[in-house]
Amino acid sequence: MKIYDVAIIGAGITGTAIARELSKYKLKTLLIDKEVDIAFGGATKANTGIIHAGYDDPPGSNRAKYCPKGNSLWPKLAKELEIPFKQTSSFVVVFNEEDVKELENLLERGRKNGVPRLEIIHDKKRLAQMEPHLSPRAVAALWAPTAGIISPYEAAIALAENARENGVEIFLETRVERVKVENGEVKGVETSRGFIPAKVVVNAAGLYADEISRTAGVDYFTIHPRKGEYHIYDKRLGHLARRPLFPTPTPISKGIVVTPTVEGNLLIGPNARDISDKEDTSTTREGLDEVMRGAAKLIPGIEKYRRLIIRNFAGLRAEPSTRDFIVEAYDDPRGFINVAGIRSPGLTSAPAIAQAVAEMIAEKELLKLQKKEKFNPYRKAIPRVVEMPPSEANKLIKEKPEYGHIICRCEHVSEGEVIEAIRRGAKTIDGIKFRTRAGMGRCQGGFCTYYVLKILARELGVPEEKVTKRGKGSELFPYKIKELVRRDENAS
Ligand SMILES: Cc1cc2nc3c(=O)[nH]c(=O)nc-3n(C[C@H](O)[C@H](O)[C@H](O)COP(=O)(O)OP(=O)(O)OC[C@H]3O[C@@H](n4cnc5c(N)ncnc54)[C@H](O)[C@@H]3O)c2cc1C
């Protein structure tokens, strides 16, 4: 049986960033997730997509340590992996003079955390020039030029692709049941597919990291879900905010934000509600109304554009009882590393946390870390016909006519892009959506879903009724009409 050097549990942004970091070394690394695809199972697929500057995390905390560092690593990483990313900067906005003090506190915190170039803009005219749709009631803003926006699921997919290119193996649809420990040492993981031996186990299981940790005998923390709900608007409203616009933070969250997405939509949310069910990603009327009220303080009149909302969704923050990220390697059990309680700003922090995990492995002498001579840091994005200059698009279509067949009218996605996404590992409708944006536009898949389904069935060599939205149990067409009629006849 193959013995892995490292088994990473969880293929969200944290697990994929760790996998990519460890792929720089001569190690046998395995990335495991219970879901059918990368970033399907947790917070990585449903968050605000902001690369935070790092001014609001308590100085001295792990969040304050990893957020500004992660922020500084993303621009190069995004370039190497061709991940959509924009360094837009961000604003924290206040509406009366007394609250300017809060901005000063945040600025001071930011300086302590090592955040560069923070500035308080206390000039209504300049604010209006920089954000023409911002409420005229805004009196000042903390400007964080290093903040940015990214596509979180595309980032995780790109990190996983590059890790695989550099030798990391990926087991999907594999649920880790427990960490096996003998005589104070990690031996591997028991999974739904049997035992997998590994010398080091990294627990990056998001909301379930407390349960995994308990099986390894480390049980001093718990994780509970904190829900955040969103409205996402059509691209026609993308211009209403040029950068993420925050109110001042609350004790439990960064507040309801109005932000452009890196793809050009407008996103408003999230609220913050503590719940008990780790799978409850439903949205509520009450929550969505709260989001709308919060956004309207920043952009007055936004309520008028309800008809341009294309989707509501919710994500669950993995809120640890310690209130801080838990990034620790233990002496007992030796070989076990927790990367748990990765709440916000976990997306931003992921590349810095990944480096810290590699450093812990070296410092604790869990494994010998030798750099590979042939690490390839680059990954090519799927070609997007709609973003190419016409001459380039024509050349591609001549070589591969499937790139000339547009199957998603809203986002202008071609059949060639869908086929390439399948070649890279997409097996479901959502896997195609996250890789190509087919189904993310105005009609939310009304036009393209059937084409995507047909292409998936053809390319994967499976019947259409076996194609799923996001894994077993989410088949779009459970059976053919013929079969239904036959069942009906047999029953009568
Ligand atoms: C509403 C909201 C807004 C946010 N906004 C931002 C933001 O703007 N900027 C920012 O920096 N951060 C933000 N965050 C935080 C960020 O999204 C998370 O910190 C980050 O996505 C966590 O990634 P992860 O990989 O640790 O966890 P996850 O993405 O939850 O991944 C965990 C993975 O583990 C897998 N798993 C779980 N149990 C098992 C098991 N037993 N066996 C195998 N696999 C298992 C799951 O399937 C899942 O894929 C936000 C979070 C939320 C919820």
C-alpha cells in the first residue's frame, strides 16, 4: 500500500493552497475531499471574494499575522495561475464625524498589523470622485489600497490543478472518518474508501475540522456555523461600486458590504447569523432584507433595482470557539496539523497559512523538505473566446471549431471551454459553472444547462440521466419519460 508523506483533508481554498505549497517539495502528497469536486463542500464557494488588506484583525492574533501576508502573496500567485484578480483597494465608510475616531482606530490597528499605505480620506469631494454612487452622507473613509477582489472557487480550482501538475494526487468523493493515531504518532486516515497511510495529516476540513481533530485526540475547540446571506446583481449594476465598500465592523463580522465581483457583477452581503446546522445554506426573507437595508446605507436607492438581482445565496463561516485561526502542529499526536477555524479572512490568508504549514513540517522535523528542481509555478486558464481579440479568437476557432459554438448566451461561453473544463476534471453541471461561468449569468442556466448536460454526457460517456448538478443525488433528469411510462404500466 502506498504510504503518503502528507494527507490533506479538505479541498477548499486552505487545503488547495497547502497542496500547491507542498508540491514545491519532493513529497508524496494527497489531497482528499468528501465532495465530487474542488471547493464544493464549504465556505470557499460562497463568500464575498475580497482579498482583505488586514486592518481589522486584533494585533497579535493569527488572523492579523496571516491576512496581510496572504494579501501580499495573492498578486503574484494570481498571475502565475491566471486566476481572475483585481487590486481594487477598499473603503470603510463612516457617516458622521464622531465615527471618524473608529477609522483612526482601524488605521492604527492596520499599522500594527503591517498593512501598508492606509489613509483616511476625510474629504467629501474626493470620496465622491472615487466612488460616484456612494451615499452623499458619507463623511470619511479608510482607504486600503492593497485590498482586492478574486474569484474564490476559481482560485481553489487553479491551485489544485497546479498542485496536481506538480505531482499531488487528489481523491474526491472520499470522506475522512477519522485520523488513525498509534503510540502518539499519526499513521494515516480511515476513509469511506478504506485506510490511507500517511506520515503527516493536515486537517483543513472547514466546518468539520473540530470533529476530525477530536478523532486525533485534540479536542479543546469547537466550530459552529455563522451564516452570511447575499444578493448578487446582473452585470448592468457592476458600476455602482468600484471597490469593496464596508461599514465599520461589528463585533462578529466585517459588516454588510457592497462590492463589485471580479467578473463584473455587484454583490451585496453578508449578514452574520449564528446557527447550529452545518449544512444549512438556505436563505431567508429576513436575512436578505437585512442585507438590502445594510447595502442601502452605502448606496442609496439600491432597493430600486431588485429586478436586477439574479441570485441569492448563503455561505457558512467556520467560527471557532477560540475566535482565531488554529494553525498548529502537535507533539502528541506527532504528525497531526490543525488548520482549523479558518473563518474570514481565510480566503486572503490561505497562501500565507500554506507557507506556515510547510515551515511547521520543517521545524518539527516531521519530514525532510527538499525543493524539487522542476517545480512548475504556472497554470494556464481555460481560454475564454469572449475575452480574446478577434484575430486570436478566429485562429482558435479555425483550429478547434467547438470554440465557435456559444452554448451560454449570458456569459458567452463556448462548447470548447466546456470540453476543456471536463478535460481538467469537471464532472457535474456546477463543476462546469465554476470553471467556465456557464450558468452564472442573467438567465441562471435557463438556456445553457441542457447543452452543458449533453456535452457532459457525451464527453464522460454516461447517459444523460446520470449527469448531476453537484454529485450523487442531484441528477437533473432522474429517468427518461419512456422509463416512467414503463413504471406506470407495471404498477397498474
Ligand atoms: C459569508 C462569508 C464571507 C466571507 N468573505 C470572505 C472574504 O471576502 N475574504 C476572505 O478572505 N475570507 C472570506 N470568508 C472566509 C473564507 O471564505 C473562508 O475562510 C475559506 O473559504 C475557508 O476555506 P477552507 O478551505 O478552510 O474551508 P472550506 O472551503 O469550508 O473547505 C473545507 C473542505 O473540507 C471538506 N471536508 C469536510 N469534512 C471532510 C471530511 N470528513 N472528509 C473529507 N473532506 C471533508 C469539505 O467538503 C470542504 O470542501 C468568508 C466566509 C463566509 C462564509
